[in-house]
Amino acid sequence: MFEKISLEMADFIQRSPSCYHAVSNLAEQFQAAGFTRLHESRPWELKPGNGYFFTRNGSALIAFRIPEGTPAGFMIAAAHSDTPAFKIKSVPELAGEHYVQLNVEQYGGAICSAWLDRPLSAAGRVAVREGDRMVSRLVDLDRDLLLIPNLAIHMNRKINEGVALNPQVDMLPLFGQEGARDRFLPLVAEAAGVAPDQILAADLFLYLRESSRIWGAEREFLSSPRLDDLQCAWACAKGLLNCEVSHSIPVCAVFDNEEVGSATKQGADSNLLQDALLRISAGIGRTADAHQIALASSMMASVDNGHAIHPNHPEKADKINHPHLNGGVVIKHSANQKYTTDSISSGLFQMICQRAEVPVQVFANRSDVAGGSTLGNLSNKHVSLNTVDIGLAQLAMHSPYETGGIKDTWYLLRALTAFYHTVISCDESDAYMIE
Ligand code: CO
């Protein structure tokens, strides 16, 4: 059961080498389950009992279901589609005397050393001219095509003492030799099924060719590219597809650009979620006042992976507030509210998990470590509601090959399925009822 769910999730990651592929695959999944595709550029007609979704920029997605009868609050689970990687520049080829390299820049905070000496490919999307129209096409070169070679230890004797990697010098992938000149764009065009001169622009990223693996003495570990945060994005979507109908409006939000601060039109620090919730309320005939009342009985789970205690470096974790692999869903705390969790949202989420018989564990940074942040607090600037920051424990976050626990995907899926189904109401004494 644990292995089956993890393999299903890993298959989704495998088919999603870029955020555009991830959102396209999620959209396909919702469509196959009978959800209707909406467009921000068109009016929305919402009917009780039906599911809907729309995408923004091809890299963010919001899906929801309208309940029968009088709807209660929104139960929102949000993750992100993007991953730290290297983006290929507009003029891609750097041709030298013996080699052709690709010119790339860093996207987000990748662990650069882990990208070296491994077969890579490129994927993303291209903007294509079709007469007077411009359309977007997914591209996956889907072959062992590129590699960023390390410097030999003989040329850098201090390589094992920590090495500074300059993105403009050390991170350029090798593409070929003389014969590779002017070959990259035609390869992209071929993969997109268009002529090279039709391509106006591209958003292409490097990705690791390594496949997802289950391993360990009892097959307890799962290693894969892009676990952060496609593992959670998959669970957010699948949880909505699995959840039983209640009076709540379950909303799955997958944002882009979390790794670069979320402040884009398709990021969590935008009006995307706010716009969607307002249109849902308008579509079911809620007044502005009724919308605000619904928000007071709503909840959001900001779902992004967290750090498991490291086997070689337990001193990097808080002494007791640290999660481990296969220990269940992680609730993340931060006194400075880099994570939105407080006693109310943690309490509500724990009650939901207890009912679903899902174990939870806690994370807090060591008090002398700044740590990371995620999308929950940025989203709350636009839509303010009780929010809990959760995720799954993993090792080597932001490596192109990350490691998690085999049971945890199942725990998260089970927790989110129950979360979406839950109806929360807040009374005059500020007590919460959970149905
Ligand atoms: Co993340």
C-alpha cells in the first residue's frame, strides 16, 4: 500500500520534468475525473455537485468542487510546482574551440554540486507563432543530452574541503563538439513539433535524468528528483479527487515560483487564490458579506516539504522539535511566523489527523539558524484565514535528487483527503466545531 502510493506519486514526478508539465499532468488528471476546465478569460458557470479547475500561466492550477446544498467554508491545500534548477538563456549556445556548451542561469537555491557528473536533459515550454496566433507548447527533450563535468581532483586538490561553484563558470552543461553548433534550437523545435523559425521564446530548464527509486534494508526510502514540492502537489490534487463530498468547498492550489519568492502573477504572493475564491463565491451567489463569513470558517494547509533530521548531521536539527522519515505529516512552527502555524491551526489540523489516524510530528529550526520559508504566510497577505504549514520530512532539500520516506506520501494523502472533507465552523465564543 505504501509502496503503491509512492510509486504512483513518483510516476507523476517522472512525467513532470518542468512546472509546466506538472500542471499539465494535474489538469489532465482532473479532466479525466470529470472536472470541468474553466478559463480566467471567460465567464464561470458553476453548478452544485460539480468539480472545476483552471490554470494560470500554464504553471499554476486551482481546482475545486461545489457541494450540493448550502456550502460551508473553503478547505484549501496549497503546494508549489517549481523546483530549483538551471534555466537556459535565450541565446543558448556557447561555442568554443573544442566544445559547445549551453548558457544557463540559476533558478532558485539549488545544491549545485549535486548537478555535476550526471546525465541531464532539458524541458519546459516554447512560445510558438502560428500565423497571427501565438501558442504555448510543452517541450521535453527526453534524452541523455547534457552533462556538467566536475574539475578533476588533480586540478583542484582542495575539492573535498568545500568548493565555491560560480554559476557562470562551473555550471555550464556540455552539449557537444563542433557538430553541435546551431543544433540546440532545432532539437527543441523538433521536440515541440514545430519549425525552428516558429519559436519566438522559450522557458527551458535543465533536469536530472535519474529515475525515482525505492531503496533501503526494508525498502523504506524513496529517492527522486523534485520531491520538493511535487510530492505535496500530487497529494493535494489526489486528496481532492479522493475526498468524499461534504458541505465544504475543497480547493487545491498549486502555485509557481515559490523557489524565487512567490511574487509573480502565478505565485502565492499574488491575487491568484483571492481571485479564484471571489469568483467561486460570486458563482454560487454568495454576497460579499457571506464570502467573508465563509472565510472565517475556512482553513488553509500550506503544504511544502520540511527537513528530516540528517543521519550524519543530527546537530543541525533542533534537539527535540525535529521530524524523521516515515514519521508522518510534519507540522512546521516558527516564532517569527515564517510558517503560519499557531496553536489554533495546529490544533485544528491535529484533530483532523487524529480522526484520519495519521501520525503527525513537529518541526522547528534550531534557534540559531534562520531556516527557510514557504508560501503560507505570503498567501495570507492576500487571503487571510487560519493556516497551518505542513509537509513531509525529507533529506537533501534542493538537491536534484532528494530522499523521503516510503510511508509519508500515504500519510499526507490520507490527511489531506480528510482535511478537504472537514467542515469547520466558528461560533460567537470563537470556539471551532469540526464535522
Ligand atoms: Co518547497
